[in-house]
Amino acid sequence: MTERPEWTHEPDLASRRVGGSVVWANDEAFAERENLIKPGPAEFRPWNFGHKGQIYDGWETRRRREPGVDQAIVRLGLPGVVTGVVVDTAFFTGNYPPFASVEAVAVDGYPSPAELAELEWTPLVPKSPLAGDSENFFAVSSSRRWTHVRLSIHPDGGVARFRVHGAPVADPRLVDPAALDLAALENGARVAGCSNMFYSSPSNLISPGFAAVMGEGWETARRRDDGNDWVSVALAGAGVPRLAELDTTHFKGNAPGWASLSGRLDGSWFEVLPRTRLQPDTRHRFLVPEPRELSEVRLDIYPDGGMARLRLWGALTERGRADFERRFTESSG
């Protein structure tokens, strides 16, 4: 079994689940480009043929009879700093590309594929060999914030999934610092620590939108001791929260019985929301009893179970706003 790099624990910035889109591909004769960024792993059913041949849960181009490469452009759902990419050729054996490369670009607004083609793209991964029916991992060293990535396969073939892991960086021009979700992934918050991620990633807790199914939340293993599970989130910036949302939607027989919130700003932890009873499959909203500035929040669940979403609505402080803007400026230079 291949050991997964540490950077794969970072969010997938390209996933359809966070708003990513495959905006263009030069060819998709056998299988649609949109499959590249589907959230779950690829599936395969043998001897499952359609009008284009064997049906693949991925992107597959025709066999080239002339020089060139095939390409797909992905608009990141969460623009940010890329730490690594995965080119997954699951179930592609005699038809996977022997090589792939990845480039990126940063652009404002919503350019068309034709406009994107005219821009200067920066290499993230040089032309590199691929293995068939495998996750191919490539670390990326760029510190720039990117909005689009382009996958090139040399010369043709099939790729099941394309993952773009990294740290989201929000554009401060598009955010109201006086009223935002301080714990939102799309605003630049990130998971700083977690006691258990047996069933699913804690980053799901702070992902955009509502969880469509239980698997889009965070769920821990069943505890057989006297402890409890927890997750801590480094906020988008230091701020003062006014409203906390603890959402157990879809979690019925496995919702936590209680939860509490703690916060800290440089020093020790302090209480934000006292231990409070939760109901299964419920979107709970609580006013913060004594709002005060914090830069990190910790959610404790008792004793274990699953949560769909954590939201922490409030305002950035002057310090938080400066850090928020600096993160964008430094990664856009």
C-alpha cells in the first residue's frame, strides 16, 4: 500500500464539493471531463459498455494519431496555495497516459476558456511519468495563490480523478470583515488539530455549503474510554464571534450528546460556549454568551460521533483584518 504524503490531508481545492469546475477539455471522446473532480473515489463495473465503449468513471480521450497532448482546465472552487496534486489513474490499465504535467494561473473574475488560453501559465509539475491504476503523487513548492490549474496528459488516455491539495486564500475584496464566518475554509480557516478522523476528514466541518450526506461531515470512531473527541480550527483571522452554529444534520444514531467551544488568542484556552446538549439531525444555532477576541477555536464533542458543519459568525478585529489581507497580498505577488 502506498503511503500517502502529508499534504494530502490538506483540502482538495478543485473538488466539485467546494465549487470546482472543469471548464474546458480539448477532447473527451470516451469519458466526460467532469468526472475528474468528483468527490469520491472512482468506481468500475466490468463489462459495462455504452455507445462509446467501456464506461469509465474518469476522463478519457481518443487515441492520438498526430503529435500533441490532451488538456483539461479546472477552475478551483477554493483559490489558494497548492501544496501537491494527485493524478489518479484508477482502473485505467492499458489506456492510461504515460506522462502528465500541471500548470497554473491566477486571474480575477470569470474568464472564458478562450481567454484563459491566452494567459501565461506557470508550471507546477513538469512532464512526469505516471503509473496505471494508481494514485500518482506530486508535491508542489509554489507559494503563489492560484485560481485555475491545467492538466496535460502526454499524449492521450484516461485519468480517473485529479486532486489539487492546498491552503485556501480568500480575496479580501470579496469579504465583509464585519460579518463573516471566521471558521470557514473558503475564508482561509484551517484545521489545526484533531483527536480522531476515523471515518472522514475534519476539514469537512468547515467546508462550503450544507452537507448532502453523512459522509460529507466529520465522524470519529466509537470511544470505549472516558475521554471525548475534539477538533481545533485556526480561524481566517483573529475576530470576535457572535453566533456559533453546530450542525448535526444526517447524524442520527451517531450524533454527539453534547458539545462545547473554547477559544484562544496567543495564550491559554477560555470558554466560548459551555457544554451544551445537542439533538440528532439538527442545525443548532447559539449566541455566544460573552464575545471576545480569539484566533483559534476548539470544538469538543462528548463523547464521540459526527458533526456536519461548524460555523462561527462574527467580525475580524483590526489585527485579524491585517493578517487576512497580508495572506492574500503575499501569495499574489
